[in-house]
Amino acid sequence: MPQKQDDSPDPCEFSFLCSKTWAELRPTFTPGVRFCDGCRRDVFLIVNRAQLEEARALGRCVAWAQPPTLRSRSAPSMLLGDPVL
């Protein structure tokens, strides 16, 4: 069952949520892209809905950044995983 991140105005659903953090991923030469040694995939930093829709269409793993004003105190500032198509 998809896991939903409910702290944004338009929630992002994930088919898989990763336990890694952005800081644990290996930097690449491309700004906003890091490499996960666990799943051997590039992870793309997403900061708006247009980027999210593009990542979904291309089957990319994402790091969904939430502005502090949109998340609760207990919610993580970033979620990593595969967004639901």
C-alpha cells in the first residue's frame, strides 16, 4: 500500500520510503542529484510539484524536501523514495 506524506498542501505518495538521509547519499557532479549505494540509483532532489511530476514520469527515486512551514514538528524535513505514478 502506498505511504502518504501528509504535511504538504498536495501530499506526495510513495510506493517505497527509504530509510537513508540525503546526507548519507554520495554527491554527484550534477547539482540536486545524489547516488544511493544501497539501491544503486540516482536520487533527485525535488522542491516543487512540477519536478515531482517529471520524476514520476521518468521513474526516478526522489528526495522530497518540505519547507519548515509545511511540516509538523515531528515530520522529517525530507523523505526519500519512489513516488507513486
